[in-house]
Amino acid sequence: MSDHPTDFAGDIPTAIRAAVTAALPDAVVEVTGGGGHWSLTVTSAAFADRSTLANHKVVLGAIKHLMAGAAPPIHAVDALVTKLP
């Protein structure tokens, strides 16, 4: 894991969970990682009858503000798993 400088103030896993659950209220979000590199497992009934790509777009769209700017808290999402409950 690399060290990634960020100007983000706060707990990054909590911010990720909050952003994803704002987009998917029933989601259970597991976050691991650090140093700018994060892995997410998101479980939601909203993923039914949707492609993996569509599911990933929803999750990544929810956290895009955490990947923006000169020193964002998320440098990379190394793994993203979306699944049904």
C-alpha cells in the first residue's frame, strides 16, 4: 500500500460508506485499505436485474467527489465487488 497525501479531514471509510448509502439507502458497505487505495464490497437489493458495469457506475458515481481535486482521499479503488443480499 502506498502513502497518498490528502487534504481530507475526517474518517475516509466513514465518508465512503455515507456517500454510497446516500445513493443506495439499503446498502451494506465494507471498506478496506488505506493510503489512498481502497477496496469496497457493496451489498444492495438495488443491484437486482442490472449488469456489473451498471452497479459499478452507481457506486463510483456516489464516491466521485472523494476522488476529485488535487489531493483526494481516494486515489484508487483497487477492488469493487457488488452483490445482492
